[in-house]
Amino acid sequence: MSEQHNVLNQETITLTKALIERQSVTPEDAGCQQLMDDYLSPLGFNIESMYFVDTLNMWARKGDKGPAFCFAGHTDVVPVGDPAHWQTPPFEPTEINGHIHGRGAADMKGSLAAMLVATKRFVTDYPDHKGSIAFLITSDEEGPFINGTTRVIDTLEARNEKIDYCIVGEPSSTDYCGDIVKNGRRGSLTAYLKIKGVQGHVAYPHLATNPIHKAAPFLAELTTTVWDSGNDYFPPTTMQISNMNGGTGAGNVIPATVDVQFNFRYSTEVTAEQLKERVVALLAQHEIEYELDWIHNGQPFLTDEGTLLEAVNDAITKVNGKPATLSTSGGTSDGRFIAPTGAQVIELGPCNATIHKVDENVSIEDLLKLTDMYYHTLVGCLA
């Protein structure tokens, strides 16, 4: 690595700390995007702020030709909890044993800093690069995700602006930076089910219908159903009951209803509509009267080949001496809103061991490596 690159990479540390100092708890941005704007504008980026309801989003682009390479991420962070439980103040970035401590260090302000510096390195080294580079940044990823990335994507699609390659900077790594990359994610489908009965006295069950009793065999079958067997890229679809509430609190009253919330994390072997149909069929089989609402949080997506995956693997191999392991495990990310547009999407970021926890931190060495990985990925896609 050149001396110039070494100097630039140190900016990753400075920028990470500057971003952590901004108390951007969802949906607040707290000036993070302005800091990014100030860094990107001198590099030739056109900055477009998109404000929807309570959420600030940023679409920054350099160039107007394809292919379009996009860095995607979020400036918002989760609440810190009780600050007294932290070793250091959560919004005062502190170096301890080679790590930067602070809320958002790993999720994902360190990634944002690495993206910025990698981009500066790349446009300096390759001023005549092909295609264009973009940043899609939101302050609504950790929250309800209603007015963030999904609204920006709607705006881009309405004007036929396409993303070809996208790196999402979520903390994908486990033991060291680049050991795991996410080349896909499972779909997420949540059910809100109200099972109806007839309220009555427990001593006169023939005059009532107990919805908890109706629910029990249905839920037993629901939890033991095999939804699919997965495939080479995805584990089998899972279903988990997350909330259940029934009863009046009185010991002598049969309740009128019981509420159940459950969630599917599903593979590409089944669709959301098929899951819904099978649940409705089970309800009919058990002769249950019900109300049922669904929230589809995102479709599964997979990038199993293509220019971006090759460039990411080459970049990680160049930095780490070996390629990453591909994975589709874990929760959802904003990649689920970008992939349906036809973009190749990969998630690559630092280690996730401390995200959302007290004393969240990120390795300085990992941030420097991540900057190199992002840089070499840009080279592989656009040089």
C-alpha cells in the first residue's frame, strides 16, 4: 500500500469518531449525513437530500452512466440503554486496546467512514473510471423502516435511475473482518392472529368457547410443520411464535379472544403467498374463527454470481489472503429493498459481536482492512 493510501486510511478512524459523536438515535440523523455530504461534494458528487416525514435520507452520485456502484447504509443507531453501564460515554468515541468504543462503532458508522475513504482513494487513483458511484444513506434502518431506503428506492425507480452493484455496510463479519459476507437474506413475514371464542364462566364451559383451547392444537401443528427443506444457499424456512396474549387476568373467566404473533424467516423455496395459504388452510382444518393480518417485511434475495461477488471475493482475498465464506443467515437488512430492483447486493462490514450491546466497539485494524476491501471492490467493478 502506498504512503498516500496509508494517510487516507487514517481518515477512516477520524471519520468514524466524528460520526459516533453525533447522537443519531433512530430516526435522528444528528448531522451525520451533512458530514458525509461535506466529504463527498469536493470529490464531484451531486448530493440530494430526501426527507420523508421524520426521516432524512441521502442520495449522492458521481457520474450518470452505468454501471452504477452504490454504497448503502444507515446513520441511525439504537438507544444506548443506561449510560452508567458503559465503560465510557457512548457518544464520546474512545480508543481502548486497539478498538474504538461508542454507539454505532460497528453498526454501522465505521462502515460509513470506510466507504467514504475508499471512494476518495478510488476516484483519486482512477479519475477516468467507468460507470458511476453512489451513496444511499438513511436514518431509518434501526426503526420502522417506512420512510428510509424503501422510499428512496421508490423515488429512483420512478425516474428510471438504476443501481447495478450495491454493497451494504452491515456488520457481516464474525471473528475477523471479511470472514463472512452476506450474499443474500431470508424473507420475513409476520402474522398477527386473533383467535375468537365466546367469553363465559369456567364452571359453565358448555356456554362458552375457549379460544385458548382452540389455539393449542393449531399452534402445536403450526410449530411442527416442515415448510421446506431449504437449498444450497438457504437453510429451511423457520417459524417462531414471538408473542401470545389471552385471558382477562381473572381465574374464573374463559376469555373471548387470544392474540398470537408469529414470524416466518423463509427461503427461496417458498413464497410469502404460499406460507399465507398454508396457515389459512391450517386454521380452516382446526375450525377456528379468526382475524388475521400480515406484514411482509421483505422478500428473500440472493446474489450467487456476477461482477460484484467476484470483485468482493477478490478484494477480501487480496487483503486477508483467503476468500470469505458466503452466508444468508441472520436477520433482514435494507438490502431487501434494493435487490428487487435487479441490483447485485452484497453485505460486507466489520465484526458484529458487540452490535446493539453496551460497550459497542470496532477494531481499528478491521476498519483499515475494510477500507482496503471497499477500495479493491471498486477497482474490480469500475476501474
